[in-house]
Amino acid sequence: MYKRQVLASTPGKRGGFRLARSLEDITLMDVLAAIEGPDEAFQCDEIRKNGVWAELPESAFRAPCAVDTAMRAAELEWRRALASKTLASVQADAELQAPYLRRQVQEWYAEHYPPRTP
């Protein structure tokens, strides 16, 4: 099972959430698993058991079909790609594409959600 903590919480009136680890230590796979859970995206419904093959014994379906094999291989590659990309690398790519975005977002939040005074 794939489970690496992404967020940490602080209870209380001034509590909230923060990243549990640095951007360099959180991958897109960590984020996906935190949101979607560890289950594979593709779930085979074994449609071969319907129609013309409906009367075949269960033993005829022990080996996965070509679609199942292809989908599982694709999912494995997708998960490996996500596991190789950190939030730090995503941030770096975003800053290359939109160099002023960070400042603009910070200014927007400061304007719309000014810091509270204790």
C-alpha cells in the first residue's frame, strides 16, 4: 500500500493545515494517493464472462485479458512518472512559465484575506 503523509494539521482557533514535508520530498504520486487513495484507477469488470463466453468455466478467465494487461501497464508507467515528479519541480516549471505568478497570488491573497491581528 502506498501511503506517505502529505498534510499535517494543527488544531484550534488559529490552526490549519500545512505540508508535512518539504516540496522536494512530496511527489505527485503522494498527492494522488492522498486524494484518491491507493487503489488502482483501472478496475477490470471481466466482460469476457458475458456474451459468447458466458458458459465457460471460471478457470477460463484466470489469465488477464489484453485490455487488462495494457491498462495495468499504462497505470504502472503513469504512477512511476508521478512518483518521479516532486512538488518542487512542479513549482520550478510553473515559475518558468509564469514568473510573476507567485507574487500576484500573494498580493491577491493579502488583499482578499488580510492577516488577522491577535
